[in-house]
Amino acid sequence: MNYELFSHLPAKLLWAVALIFPACLSAQTSEVTYGGPRIEYQNHTCRVKKIGPLKGVEKKSYQGMDIWGNYMLSMQNTGYCTAYRLDRKGRPTKIGESFPLASQHELNHANVASFTTRILSPDDPLPLICITRCNMKPDEQGRDKVAYIEQIDPERGTARLVQTIWLRDPGSKLIGTTAQWVVDRATGYLYAYGNTIGNKSPENKHRIMKFRMPPYEGEQDSLVILTEKDALENYLLEDYCARPISPVVIQGADIMNGLLYLPTGVGDEKRPSILYVWDLRTRTMRNVINLQEAIPVEMEDCAPYAGTMMVQCQRCLYQIRF
């Protein structure tokens, strides 16, 4: 308490002030350390807006998506791509016609799209993009947990397969279903994420693996095989998280500022739209955001744009402003 604030008062009033604030007159600030989750009384809010419909290939479900500059690449099941140009408010304008990826195949679910930082040619408008195959059925070479690295020209509507990355996991001991692949462009690392058993099992857990991004210097790098020994980090999210992810449908993924954004669910009452935000640096769950009321449809993939988060859903695009 600052006595000078009351120095103009008569003595009797000063004595009354002292009686009213007996503890404050000599109080000191102390720091107390406590265990458990941090106590916070502030509720954070975000604004969610439906931007509009998508105009991809008819009867092909929407899957992976990523944004570079004002280009948005939207992937669909079996490997089709539609390029859009976004305006300042995130509204998409379709560029040309939809076109097949170089990896287009009935087994390519194209579940996650994630730009790398590697630009092969100075004339390329976009860097190489990593596309998650996401199909438990092995291909003709016996590969299941696969990422395709493609060179895409959104203006010409062309795609070229540059590299195939395969996580060899005998017996699916690491990831029991399919691996979702996502690039941390700030650090250059490649992450694989997936279920240990499956969405419906109460025993299911979620594994995160961190790898160095495989280089590409030519045809000799067209196939990269990764194993458990190559992982720089390999852990189960549930080993660190007191609030584990429920056995729901995992969808896309994006990394921004060290945070892994994981849209999940299918947008119904039993499997609601929930966005998990996992801190890769501290291995803690930063946020669990229930978006069911705001986004009552199946969220597929997400990407940052102009200070917001764009979410590709089935046939439409949403924008989240935190």
C-alpha cells in the first residue's frame, strides 16, 4: 500500500484506512509452485465461417488439402487434384479443370496433403508436395504406409511423381492401420502419425514418429525406405497425455509453430468434429476444440492461411479464426 496516496487525510482517517487494509499495508508477492494441469479461468473463443462449396471431381470424396501462398491444392479419393486461388478472405476460385495426380490409383486415398520446402526448378510455382496414400491394402510392391512426393503445376494442371517414401513396418507393430504423413516446414522434419490398432478399438493409441526429410537429388532417390531405426522420435501420444484422444476417426494433419493440428471425427453425434492441437516440443495436448456445432460435417484436412486456419470438409471449405 502506498501511504503517500493518503498523506492529505486527517490522522483519524489515516487510522481508519489502516484498519480497513491491515493485510495490504505489509503484503509481499510470493510465487507458489503447484502440480497438475495449469489452472486457467479464461475461456478462449474462435470464430468459424463457412466459406463456400468446392468444385472438384463429382462422386469423389474430398481428402487432403494444403495451401502455399494463395494457391490451394485440394485432393480427392483415388488421387485427383483441383487447384484454387484464394482471395484475401479465403474465398476459392477454381483454376482450370481437375486433374489426376501422378500417383492416381484406386488404392490412393490422398488423405493428407503437405507441402515441403523443396522447389526443384526456379520456374516452379509450388514446392514439392507430400501426399498420404492412406490405404491398408498393400500395393503391387507390398508397400502400405506410403507417402508420394509430387511436383505439381496448378496453372497447367500437371503432376509428376518424384519420390515414394515407404515406412516399412513388418507386422504393423508400430502403426496398425495407415500412416498419415505431414511436413514441418519450419524445421524440415517429416512426421508419421497413426493408430496402433484402429479407430473403433478402446485399446487404440496414437503413435507419432519423426524423421529427417529424405533428400531428392535425382532418380536414385525415387524410393526411400524408412524403418523404426531411422526415427529421431518415436512415442505414443497417450504416454504423455493425461487427456487421450478418443477412439475416433483421424483425418488430416498440419504443423504450424511447433503445433500439430489434428482434425478428427465425421461430424455426427457419435463421432463429432473435434480439433486436437498437440505441442510437438513439449509433448503436451495444447487444446481440444469441439467444433461439432460450428462444423457439423466431416473435416478432412487443414492448413494455415493469412492468420486463419482453413479446413477442407466434404464438398465445402470452412475458415477458423482463433
